Amino acid sequence: MTLIKRTDGLIVERAGEELLVYDQRTQAAHCLSPVAAEIWQACETVISEDELAARTGYDRATVEAAVHELTTRDLLHVTPPAVTGQTRRQALRTLTTSAAATAAAGLTITSILAPTAAQAATKLASGQPCTTSSQCDSGLCNAGTCA
């Protein structure tokens, strides 16, 4: 399997030890933990999981978990090997194991969908559910409903 980080349409900012990645294509914002950020940045050039483990010093399970998280969010381009020799059931088991390893390795990538400017500026009409008064056109959120 070969990996290369996706850079097109992404805005990347460092925030302390974490890395914030905004995907302009999907309007999703991702906050990469220090481990996930280091692994993503190490994929500057085409690289394999084994090379990635050697370059970053993380064990194979941590690298696999990070690759799973990053590909799920479309932050890595992954080219599978020409012949995997795996059945569909084996491939699914590998993905499930990677997801479990993600949690065990403490890798976290938190993602949210960012509203467009028009969506963010739109106020809620009377009777719509709200959490704060500033969301309501009337300026009053009463018991979770715009007045």
C-alpha cells in the first residue's frame, strides 16, 4: 500500500501540538492529535506503511490506526497493493481491527462540518429549536424554542 497526504483544497494551521485542517471541498474542519498530525505530515512523498513506521518511530499498529483515521476523512491518498490476496471478510476484519487500534493508540481526529457564511448568519424563526438567544430572529430563546 502506498500513501501520500492530500494537500489540494486544504487549509492547514498549527494550534499548539495539534494540527487544524479545513477541507474546502467538504467544508469539514479536522483537528489532528499530535500523533495523527506527525503521521500525516510524514506522508509528504509517496510512502508505504512500513516506511512510515520507520520514519516516525511509531509501531505498525499505531501507523495502521492513523492511516485508517486519515483515509476515512479523505486526508490521505491510498493506493492499495495490486494483489492483496485477501477475501472481503479478511479486509473487513483488518478495517475493524484498525478502528479498534485507533482507540487503543489514543489517536484522535475530531471533525465538524463548518457552516457556510450564509448559514452562519441565518437566524432561526419563531418556534424553531435553539440553545441561545443569539440564534433566534426575535433575540429570545425560551426553554429551547425561539420566541
